[in-house]
Amino acid sequence: MFSRPAMTTTPTPLATNALPPAPPDPAALRQSARFWDKMARKYAASPIADEAGYEASLRRTSELLAESDQVLEIGCGTGTTALRLAHRVRRLHATDVSSQMVAIAQEKLAATPVAQLDFAVLDAAGAARQAPQAYDVVLAFNVLHLLPDLDGGLDAVWQALRPGGFFISKTPCVAEMNPLIPWVALPLARALGLAPPVHCFQGPTLEAAIARHGFEVLAVERHATKGRDVRPYIVARKPHQAATVADPAPAPH
């Protein structure tokens, strides 16, 4: 099992994504935000399908975090995971495109304050532009398959991370599910307004996309305790290199 090594400042020359991420299509972003705004309260009330698997992912993530870390979470939803992890790091800036999801997260934070945690309504590209190369870790749980532009989202993660920073994700790979889900159930749910647009890919395709954007894929794990696991937990790293966009900026407080 991959263990996080000590951070080093030795630069390794590497071809990089030198340009800041382009903003996503505004219409697609608005569509996504509207859907999740409408579903936020129902989503917040839904039980976690595999509680033991979720706890395993939390434990694994906790092992990879350091007290000095500045962390960005994209697609934080109603903030459950951020609230569980924030006490382990210096700062956790949790973001989501849905204002209603963030409102629920802020309600939870008000009820159980965690000094290291804050929430904001932002997409991945907006968070990267706000604080380029500011983060030691970027988290993306159950969101990569929902991004309007997966490549743009991975570019944004790259830009948000400091050299040597870690990208930790867990993603439903819909193409690994029963074929009736991507070909029948999802199209029907979308037609009824009950599902958002979803990327249908397999785990190796997602791993290849992450690697294509310059990351080193360090570990691919499966944490489910019920049935077939179609949610690979991937740990990747932005290689150490000279900064190409700007000097590291402080994470927002």
C-alpha cells in the first residue's frame, strides 16, 4: 500500500501544463449548479450506501494528510467529508458549484465548528485561479464523473497543486456497472430530470486521463465492502519541478 513520502524540494524538469485552466462552459456550469441546488436537501438526507467502504476511504485519506497541509476539496457537496478530515490539516478549503449544497455544509459547520475549515461556492477552475499552486493536497470524491469538462477539471487540479502535491480522488466508473445503468437507467433518469450529465468511463480510462495531465499515479485501491467495487480510489502526485505559473500563493483563509 502506498505511503506518503517526506516532501522534498528537489526540482525535476518536466513538461507541464503552464497555462491556467480555462473557465468551463458557463451554460454547462449553470446546468450542473441548478440540478444540485434542486437535489441538495434530498441528497443531504440520503444514507451512505456503503458506510464501511466510506470509512475505509476516510482512514486511507487521513493517513495521507499532514498537519501542515493546505487542502482544497472540489465537489464537497454537503460537507460531510470535509468536516471529518479538516481537523487533521492546517487548512481545508472546501468548494462546490451548488450554492444550496454549500449552504447545507455551512449549516453543519455552524453546528460543529472546525477552525481549519471553510466552504465556498466555486468550480475547480475558479479555485485554481483564486490560489494557483497554493495547495499540498486536492481532494475530489464522487465528482470527477460529474464535471462538465473532465480535462478542464484535471488541468485545474494541476494548477491548484504545489509541485510535489497530492491529488486524491474516488470516482464512480459508470462503464464498469451493469450495462443497463449507462444505457437505460441513466438516460431515463436524465429525461425525467432526476440525474445530471454523467461521464461513463472505466477505471483504467480515468487513470490514463490523470496520467495524461502530468500526474504520477501512485496507488489505485478499491475500498468497497458491498458487491463489486466500481469506485477506484486513486492517489496521484504532481511531480516536483520548478514553478511554471506563479510563485506559490497562500491558500485562502
